[in-house]
Amino acid sequence: MKLKMKKMTALLNYVFLSLVLVPAGFSQKSQFNINFDSLATQLPNQKTKAEKIKSLCLLIDGMPDFSKDPTDQIMDYLEQLIELNKKNPTIDILPYLKMQECFKQWRNGDYKKALISIQQSIDMFDQQKKIIAPLLLLVRSLHNYLNIQDEKFKFYKEKLNYYLVNGPVENTAACYHGIANYYNYKANYNLAISNYLRAQTIFKPYFYDFYLNEYYSIGTSYFKWGNLEKADFYLQSALPLFKNNRESSDVALCLIGLSKLRIEEKKYEQSLAYADEAISYIDIDLQSRKYSLVLICKVDAYLAMGKTQLAYPLLIEVKTLNEKFQYQLTGNDGELEHDFSFYKYFQFLNDHKAAIPFLLTAYHNAVIENSYLLQLKYLKELSAYYEKSQPALFIQYIDKYFALVDELEKGNEKFKVAQYEIDQKEQEQSQNIARLKQEKAVQEAIISQRNVIMWISIFASVLIAVAMVFLYRLFHNNRKTLLKLRKTQSQLIHTEKMASLGELTAGIAHEIQNPLNFVNNFSELSSELIDELKEELLTVNSQSAIELADDIKSNLHKITHHGKRADSIVKGMLQHSRSSSGVKEPTDINALCDEYLRLAYHGLRAKDQSFNATLLTDFDSSIGEINIMPQEMGRVLLNLITNAFHTIRERKAKEGETFEPKIWITTKKEANLVRINVVDNGFGIPNSIKEKIFQPFFTTKPTGQGTGLGLSMSYDIIKSHGGTIEVDSTEGNGSVFKLHLPTV
């Protein structure tokens, strides 16, 4: 009865946890995988206010990332939504009012107030358990404008912990992206890429556009890290997906990344081609910063090619755009290094006096925006510039360079410790939440169970009584059957051993015939030599007599050698036939394999003299002797080799002269293992029975030709040696049986 109660409690707990612990919001995952352009086109034609409010919410919630400021279009959508909701209150409008307030402050350049407003808007949406990944991503832009990277990390880390506990889990993707953005500024690309990958995994099922954007982010991070091969892989993977998705802004960014990559690879013509293609995807009026990024790519390519006359007009165009729009050095779409490009241009012309102010300006901006990567780049360039002309400045900048490197490394070490501690706390917190939810589920389940248990107990009692009677009779019958099966199994095992002994008999007869022939031949020859010896003694030819005596002695040695060989064959047969002692002894595994290969072959040849096969061996002489039970291992080898001969013999009979039967046996020592492979080019083993061949009593041979215990016994013997046996076979291409035996 207690068992039944435990099972029911576990079942109810499972159902409850399945409902409670499924991440909130996944039922809405399809809401962002819609065509926003099509929805915007349909908006004016929608008839009811409720339909318009719903569409406006989708358009605002799924807004794209801003290149600089909130667009007129998003401001218009917010205004429409607020006005419609006044006339027909349908949603909680307060979060959208805060969002509108934030965007107005943003457009006015008041980034501090905008950051406060957007965080308030996010907190309101969190109370509704709303998926707001696009809104969360905008926060990183404000942090970047204000150059408060540590605050950015703190915000996204706190939000990540909140969503992991309270949901919706989809919002964690934006948090991982924001954390990755922080690591990019800190030049810790390992952790940046790891978090981008986490974000990509979560974005994929519910926000395909952002899922694709992660390809670009990962590719550019690998580029900054110096892994050009990985960068190329991710950017090339993203490009066709962006084009298929018809997101011109994303296509342009991807092409810009590939253009920069080709410059590093010194493929300047390809870089220019990517840059020109990127321009075709850019609306210059609305995306002037992206356009400037493309122009800088072309400048760098032209300078690398020595075409300064083509680079200069582009630099002037970028300078004009920068004076108009006041771009930051760093941004979500990349680093706009126009000052550094001017420096390279004048350096190329050997006008060092004109060049150095641009490099100093670039370094100053990198310090202001707290970009570690660019600071390191510019400090290295400054130290190289002043190395010969002004040693004092060289020392100043090189010291700053190494101090920043040390700071970065120390910061990373500190963070790794902190990250570990945070992960531990997150894990403990998750476990506590799961435990509390489970306890609550148990309490609720117990209340429901009390009404059910009474009826279940009555019914269960009747079932148990009937089952006990049935089980008693079944146990009594099974006991008799088991005794019969054990007796039958013992008989079958004995039959299998005798069958393998029979397989050996013909081979042993052939093997033993050779040494006996040698014994007979050398005995007859020795008898003739003795007669000649007598004749020589009668003629008192002592020298000839001595030579004949030596020949007789040599023959006697050969007789002794072949007699011992016959003796060893007989002993081997006796060892195979008798039960194993169960004691391992040092054994030359190469000799054992060679012996049973020959015995099995001659055994088959004794039955069918027309059969011939090519026998190939590749023995590792470094193996030496290993501790095994030779009788048992001999049975395994004989079984595998005999099966191999049977299959190649059948294939030869079927295919005729076009087929050349072959068997390979190889041994190899690897670390603490010896590998033995028995290979044939027979029919192979069909996939449908491959998993069954080691099962007792399973056989593919006709009735009366096999017990189905050979491979099963072999499997058990190898296991008893602490080894493994595997089969690798493709139907029609032969089989490989692989034995792995420990050497210690």
C-alpha cells in the first residue's frame, strides 16, 4: 500500500513540476517570428481598435536595434498605441508611457534619464511576465553612450538571475548578449563568445532575427580575438541567412565584417568587393555610421595597396559625416576608427608631423570610451612611433601598454573567481526554489490523495490477494522449468565444446602428419647411413665414418625436434578438450593466434580439399607474453576463425572464381591493452541481427549445424578476462571481430 502511495505522489509531483517549471513565456515564442514589414503595411487597414492595439504592441515589442537614436517610426507607433488605449483601455499602458519618456530623453541626448526610464519600463513589464528581449537589448546602447561598462554588467547579471528564477526564460537571451557585449569592451573574447552562443541558443526558437545577429557578433568577436578562420566561418554562415531574411542592415554589417577580414588576410580586391556590396544594402541618409564604416574599410584596403590618391577622398567624406553626426569611436555596429585611418594615411606619406595628432586623438577617444582593445592597439602604435625619436615618451607609452595588459589579466582572473561564485549561488538558489516548489506540490497532492486512497486501497487489496495466488503457482512452475533449462544449457555447452573439438580434429590430423612424416623420413635415412657407416668402418676409412656419424646425429636431432612438435600439438588438443583450470598463465598471444588459424584452416581443408583461402597475419612482436587462460582464449579464437572460414567459403561457392577469399589476423599493443582483430571478406552481418549475435542460442546456421552458443561463450570468456569483444560489419563487405585484452 505504501508503494502505491509513493508512486502516486511521484506521479503528481512530476505533473506539477512539468507545469510549474516549464519556462514562462514559451507559449508565446512564435510572436516575434512574424513579418514585421507586412504587419506594418496592414496596420492602417485594420478595422477595430483592439486589432490595431494588438498589432502596435507587436511592432513595438519586436522593434529593431537602433543604429543611433529611436526612429520616428517607433515614436509614431508609441503615440498611436497610447492614444488608442485612452479611447479603448485594453492593456496596461504604463510601461509603454515610460518607454515613450525614455525615447524622448534619448533623442534629446539625456542618456542618464533615458537609462532610468527604460529600466523602470522593464521592471513594469517584468510584473506582467512579458517577453521584452528587444527592449532589454537597447539598455546596452545607453550604457555604451554613458561609458559605464561595470554598471552594464551588473544590470544584465541581476536581470539574468531574475529571469532564471521568475521567467520568462526568453528574456535571458538578451541578458547573455548584454554580458557578452561587456566582455567585448573588456577584450575578454573567450567569455564574450561563450555568452553570445548562449544567447543564440535561446533566441533561435522565438526570435529568428536576433538568432541570426548572434552569428555576426560571434564572427566579429573571433576577428578581434585573432582567430580569422573562425571569424570567416561565422560571417560566411550568417551572410546567406541575412540575405534570405531580407534584412539589409544586417547584410551590410556582415559584409563590413568580411571586408575587414579580407584586409587582414591581405586579399584587398575581395575586401573592396565586399565593401561595395555593403554600400548597396545601406540607406546612407538613415544609416550614415554604417556607411562611414564601409568607407573606412575601403580606405584601409587602398592604403594597404598603396593607392593613397583613392583613399584620401573617402577619408574626407568620413570626416565630414563625423563632424555632422559626432559618432562615437565604438558602437554596436563596430569601431569607427577614422582618426587612426588618417594617421595611417599620413604615415604612408612619411608626413609624421601631420600623422601623430590623429593617433593621439584616437587614443584619447579610446580611453574616454573605455575600449581596452583599442587602447592596447593605439598604445602599441604610439610606443613604436616614439621608440627612436623620443625615448621618454616611448617609455611612458610602453609602460601604459603593459600596465593595461596586466590590469586586463588581473581583471579576468578576479572575474573568473567571481563568476564561479555567482554560478554556485545561482545553482544553490535554483535548487532551493525547486525544493520549495516540490514541497508545495507534495502538500497539494496529499490533500487530493486522501479522497482517492480509500478506494484505491480496497481495489489494491483484492488485486494483491489474486496476484499472490497467481505468483505462487507461477513460481512453482518456473522453478521446475528453470531446473530443466539449466540441465539443457549444460548439455548444449558441452555439445558446443565437442563441436569445436571436432573442428580441430581434421586440422590437428593434418598438422601432426607433417612432423610424423619428418620422423619417418629421417629414421629411414638414418638406417641407410648406419649401413654406409658399417661399410666405411670395414674399410677403416675413419674420416668418412665420422662424417656419417655426424649426419646420423643431425637426423636424430631432427627426429627429436619433430617428435616434440607432434607432442605439443597433442598437448594443445588435450588442453582444448579439457575444462579450463581458471588460472591465467603467461602466453604468447601471437603464437596462439597463428596456431589456431592454421588448425582451423586445415580442418576445413580436410572436409573440402577444393577450398583455398589467403591467410594474412600482422603480429606485433612487442607484445610478448600476457596472462590469459590459453584453453579458453583458444576456444574464442577457434570459434571466430571457424565462423570466418564458413562465411568466405559460402561466398566463394556463390560467386565462383571472381571472389578471392581472405582472412586477416592482426595484433597490436596499445598502452595497457592488446588488440586482436579477426577480419574476413565474407558476406558480412546484416544490421537487423548484429545486436543479437552474442545472445545465447542465436544462430544463422541451418538446423543441426550450430547450437548458437559459440559467440555467447566467446563473449563470456573475454569478459572474464576483463576485456571486450565488438563486431564491425557491413552487409556485403565482410566483418571485423575486435578483441581488447588488458595486459595487466
